[in-house]
Amino acid sequence: MTAEPLLQVRGLATWFETPRGIAKVLDGLDLDVGRGEIVGLVGESGSGKSVTAYSVVRLVRPPGSVVAGRVLFEGRDLLSLPEGQMRHVRGKEISMIFQDPRGYLDPVARVGNVLNEIYRTHEQASRKEAKARALELLRAVGLPAPERVYRAYPHELSGGMAQRAMIALALACSPKLLIADEPTTALDVTIQIQIVRLLAELRTQLDLSILLITHNLSVVAEVCDRVAVMYAGEVVENGAAREIFESPRHPYTVGLLRARPRIGTVEEKLADIPGRVPDLLELPAGCRFHPRCFLADDRCRHEAPGLRPLMPDHVSRCHYAERVQEDAA
Amino acid sequence: MSDAILQVDDLVKEYRVRVGGRRAVLHAVDGVSFEIARGETVALVGESGSGKSTTALCILRLEEPTRGRVRFDGEEVTGRSAASLRPLRRRVQIVFQDPTESLNPRRSVGDTLREPIEWHHLAEGAAARARVGELLELVGLQPGHARRYPHQLSGGQRQRVCIARALATNPSLVLLDEPTSALDVSVQAQILNLLNELQREIDLTYLFITHDLGVVRHLADRVLVMYAGQIVEAAPTATLFERPLHPYTRALLDSVPVDSPSERRLRAVPKGEPYSPLDPAPGCRFAGRCPWAAEECEAPVELAPAADGHLVRCTGWFSRRVPEPRREAIAS
Amino acid sequence: MLEASLPRLRDERPLFVGLRRLRRNPVTLSGLVIVLVVALLAVFAPLIAPYGPQQGNAAATLQSPSWSHPFGTDSIGFDIFTRTIYGGRLDLLIAFGAVGIALAVGCAFGAIAGFFGRVVDEVVMRLMDMLSAFPSFILALGVVAALGPSLPNLIFAIALVNVPVYARLLRARVLTVREAQYVRAATALGLPRLRVLLVHVLPNSWAPIFVQSTLQAGYAILEAAGLSFIGLGIRVPRAEWGVMINSGLQYIVSGQWWITFFPGTAIALTVMGFNLIGDGLQDVLDPRRR
């Protein structure tokens, strides 16, 4: 990756105040998204992946707040922008789509009206221009009857159609970065693949960068160029998708990959990851993953590993990253 | 036939609805028939609108079937009063999808587990409490967990409690409605392994309702694929994955994302949306999305044997319009 | 796979969680304190009050607040302070009594209507509709006028007026909770319907009822005071806040403000106390909120 990344997150820290103390959901996160790249941010519940997305666009609400770090978008630090300027970034430069589209669309507004409004907010455009653009977008996201969807209310659309409509909304002002938070989790399998492929196509057609947040490793395998794996608020492994899947270098990644019941192979017993995700208010000392790790030893219990480069472009947060491949057998 | 623990005959469930001001009938389950043998694990697979969950609820009469017959271990389930079902309910149990919603937030784990034991008069007092401890250990928890409340447990632990509750009355048949969909991947694996172990230890029969083909491949002996309220294909698991006949089954299998980037392939992405059968046309309901659709698909079509133990509901298959499935479309 | 021994967690029985939350909720706490103080004063009135509630003193009429009469006296020489404290007995009794009865009856109707549905639901709710067709004060007025102004009748009238409120509230909750997955699970386990209603549905439907009750208690006092004020409730010379306000009304103009002021303040304070409790109670009662 020689060109400068579109998005560079450095040292992002987002903390939440709870009655029991401060939960440091993110505490020094680094992440890059290059131009025209699809980066998968993978993690289970409590990993902090959604919070990362919200922090980037500064939509974190109390009791949470971004306390430190830089979010460099095309060189500008978004965290230091006044809110007025940030509003111009949201929707125009960076857009987001969410898990349940019908929950995020105004139930009493027709899709077409929302599209028009977004377009006209960020661009100076007449109603006719806005409508033309709206229909063009709805067609571009693969909706077979754009006119009908234009006039429809969200509840009249099926899950898949609503998600396509939401993607159209997100693309209305030609953003450079699309953040997709679990966009296919609520969808049926046959629709999921349609949406995933649509995102890949849009990336190619529009030179769009996508930050795809999901817990589904197979979706990541399907379209992502690079993958960042998160656990308990930290990135534990980051690299090219092929690398991560073929030679993972962190025990958690190995565990996740093997815990999937897959069609291709049938094992007698699924390799599960013992234990469960730690409480953010009572994190283990040393490496956050050590209580569940098959490689853990005394060093892991006391010393938290940093993110180490193993190969150009492949980092892992594990003292024994080199041994992961042999011991994983 | 005599070893069938569950027999479902022509099960139908219709809902009267209003759509856009017009009255219509939603055929959620439209003539489903199948049998489950003792000790088998059968998977009922489908997407939204397929009717798989409704089928399960009708089998237990948690929803009242409109028509059709269900027999459990030879005894009639349908066609009798709801009150007389109580002894049967001891022997057929269900685990629901969302473990958080399935547990009464005001009752401790111990209370929740003791309830079925005491109400079916299986044990009382100290004996009941001991049994609760046994059940907890059976599902991989500890007896001390009985004092906990649902909100003090993780998602995986809650689902274990739900499984323990289902096993509390020593059922022979357990229905599982998407038992792992609401859980994280690593926890899913734990629960699936647990279900496998339990079946070996206790001699249970499972009816799994799911949309996750990986889970099906891993656990099921036989698969029933449902679309728009009907079974469109039925086969032993390995057969279904190696030789899917019905165009919908093929589309379904083809839609599963790859396991790893190196397996990325060009695929014919199925078009259209899953069908919700509101006043459906008499013919094949998949025709609108099927690459091999033709005029003959407008006629009603029945489930018929294509090979030994392999049934399919497709006119095009039997008239040779639909070709043999290509091997490389499915990972082997 | 799991911890060797389970860590000891705090007691999470709903009652204890509620009490813990209560401690942290200043709004509810202050309301509770107010109501408790009023109640204690009322209960221990004979011990606290310097005079009898109907002990007149012709020599000390219309006296402004002083050391011997902290709240002053009225036209008959009754000590206002004594009567204010004693008035609390009646008004609180009416509040708790009327609300209690309305709650019991209304909830029973609401639970049955919501749980068993269809015909039962229709019949019960039409009955409730008939009751709530009348403005509450007018209905209470009518009942008391018909039956005669006495304490039991007053309580009955106010209770009657409030029954539909509870019936509707509980019915709405029951309709929602009835569809919950854990209720379905209980049915799947073969538990009898009545048990499902009593053990699973109702305990999860209470919360809004408690909140409503505290607010209703405030209204009940206002209604009682109102009815007594117009002479249809408690009668002079018994000590009750509404009565006291009535008897002091004519003296405001001539400057003897204390006769109405203190009972009026007592009503306001007590009603506010109930309202404050109601405000914070919703949070305190929900076991899922962390």
C-alpha cells in the first residue's frame, strides 16, 4: 500500500461511564483503510467494533465519549473538527449503513423524499435534479422497480430491498468511505450474498472504500481485501485477507476460524474457544486473551503484548505469533 | 414406520390478514408432511417466509394448525383439547432462538428449572433441587448457577439454561428453533458441541430449525428444505450437499459465502426475494426466481421421489429440463 | 472450561436490586421521605399533637401562629397544627384505601381481560368504558350524594372512579407480556394457564401499576379533599384537610391566612411526595435495567 490510506485511525480511545466504573471500550486503536479497499473489521460482541465505527464519525453519545486519538481522513483529523464541519463530512464524505435498515429509516417518510433531502442538503440541486439522481441511485443498487421504491414507505419494503435503499441513501452524495455496520446480519442467506456482491461491485464502479463491520468471517472471506480482528477493544491481528485466513497469527483468529460449522468440511467436534469474552470493567492482567488461549504462559499473564509486525503488512498482538501456526494443529 | 417418533401429515396453517385494505390468506404452512425416526437429527431449513418456525410451533400446538395431523409416538397431538396435551408436553420440548427473551427475568435459574420438574410431579423439594443441580452440570454449568438471574449470565450461558429447562422433563424429542443464531461464533460452537454430546448421552431425537447450512451439515442426519410453506426437497444430509436437485436448494447452497478468500468464485447470484405466500398461485412458488422456469411450472407439483430417500418437488427435474447439479458449485 | 468456583455475586433477587437502586435515586428517595414523614406524623398524632383534634378553646380563636399554637387557631379555637396532623390520618387512609381497592379490583379485571382475551376481554372492557365515561369527580360526587357522605362511602366512590385506570393499564401490559418468549416457553412446558398468568405474566406486568398507584394516591387525596371541601365528604368538625380549607376560606380576606395555608400545604406536600416516588419508581422496578 504505497498510496496514503484514506482513513488512518491512531490511538483511538473511547470510554464509557458506567455505574460500576469507566469501561474503556477502546483504548488505543489503530486502523487503516486505503482507497478503493474493502476492510473487514471482525469481532464478536463486546469487541468494540461498532464503537470504533461510531467513534470515527463522531456519533458516540454519552455516557460514552472519545477521549483520545486521531482520526485522519484524507489527512484531516476529524476529531478536532468543529461540529459544523463534521456535519459536512457525514453523509458527504463518509456514510454509514446499519444492520436493520427499516429501524433506521423514518417510518413516515417515503424513501424518495429522504433521498432528495440528503442530496439537496449537501449539494445545491433542484428538485428535478435530486429526483433524477435518486432514481439513478436506486437503479444502481439493483432495485428492479426504482419508481416504486421511490414512492414507498420503509415498512413496505422487504429486508433486502430496504438495505439496498439504505445503501442508495448512503451513496447519494458520492462519499469516499462507506462504513457498513453488520449490513447483512439481519438478512436471509440468499439476500445476504446479493448485498455483499453489490458492495463489491460498488467498490469497483465508484472507487469506494468500505469498512465492513461484521462477526461473520465468511462474509469477510467473500469480499474483503484486508481484515482487522478485534477482541475486547483491541485489534489483535491485521493483514491481507488471504494471509489472515490461510496463515492466521493470533490464537483468537485461529479459534474463530475453526469454530465455524462449515459446509466444506465436517468435523466430529467443532473447535470452540473455551471461556467467554471478558467484562471490560474487569479485564485480565497481561494479554486480554490469555485466559482462553492455548498458547498462554506466564509471560502472557503479566505482560500485555503490543501489535508486532510479522511480515510486511501483517501484524499480530501476541508474544508467540510465530508459533501460532505450528501449535494450532 | 413404527419407529417414527413424530409423524406430520399435511400440516396447514393459514392466517387471515389484511394487505393494503384487501383481505387475504397467508399460507404460512401449506401441506407439510414428514416423519422423524427415533434418535435422528432432522433439520428443517429455510429462509424468512418459508414456514419452518410456524411448522415447529404447530407441531407443539403453540400455534393451532388450521388443518392436518400430528402424531407423537403414535399418540394424536392434533384433534384433542389443549388441556389434555399436558402429559405429552413432558415428552416433547422446545428451545427457542433468543435465550434472553426465553427466560423470565424475575425468576432465578433454579426457579426456572424447578418449575417443570415440580409441575410434572417428577420430584419435589430437595430431590427437585438436586435434579436442578444435575441438569446444570449436564449442560456444562455449575449447580451454583441456580442462584443466578438471567441478566447475570452471558448469552451462551442463558442458552444452556434454556437447554437444561427443555431437558428437565426427560423428553424424547426436542425441537430447536435457531438455537445458535443469536449467539457469537465461538459460543455457537460450544452450544453445538453440547447438543451433539447430549444426544449421545441421553438418547434424544432432534428437530432442528435453522437457516444456517453449516450447522445443518454438522449436525443433521436428514434435511428438509422449505420454501414458501412447502417442503421442496428432502434428503439425507450428505446427499443434499453433494447432489442438490431443487433449484432453490441449489441457490441456497450457492449463496453461502466462501470459507476463505482463496475459494472465491464467480457465482450466479440468485435474484429476487424469498417468497411470502399470500394467496399463492397453484403452481411452483419458486418459478419467479428459477433459471429453468417454464410454462409447465404453472401446474401444481407434488413432492416425489427422485432417488432412494431423496424427494423433490420440481416439475422441471422430472421432465429433464433441470440438469444434474454441477459438482464444483458445492465444496466437497 | 469454567471457573473453579463461582464468584459470589450480589443478591440479584428483584426486591434487593430494587432496594439498591432506590438508594441511588434521589428523586424517589425524597418522595419516600416526605410521605413517610407525613405518615409517621399521622400515625403518632396522639403522641405528638399538643391538643385534641376537636378541642376547642373559645378564648383562643383566630390566633396567628405562636409558640403555644405553632400553626395558629381557627374560629372555634381548634389548634391548626393538631388538626393538620390528625387530618393526615384521614387523608392517607382514604388515599391508601381507595387506591388499594381500585388496584385490586381493577387489576383483577385487567388481568383477566388481557390474558383470556376475546369475549371476556370485550365484556370487561365495555364495563370499564361505562365507568370511565363519567368525569371522575362527577362520578365520585354522584356516588357520595346517592349513598350519603361517610368515610366508607367516600373511599368507595374514589375507588370506583379509579378502577378503569388500573384495568386498562394492566390489560395493556398483559397483552404485551403474554406474547413474550418466556411465556410461550412456560406454555410449552405444559404449565396450566392460571399458573402462567400468576407466575410469569403478572410479575412482569406490575411495574407501571406501581408507578400509576403513587400518582393515583396523590389524586385520591385531592379528590377526597375536594369532596370534603364541598361538603360531600368528611364533615366538620372532623379533622381533614379539605374540611379545614373550607372552614378557613372566609377568613383569608380578613387576614387569617393560616387556617387554609397549613392544610393546603399539607395536601401539596403529600401529593408531591407521591409524585416524586412515582417518578423514580419505574427505574427502580425494572430488573433488566443496569
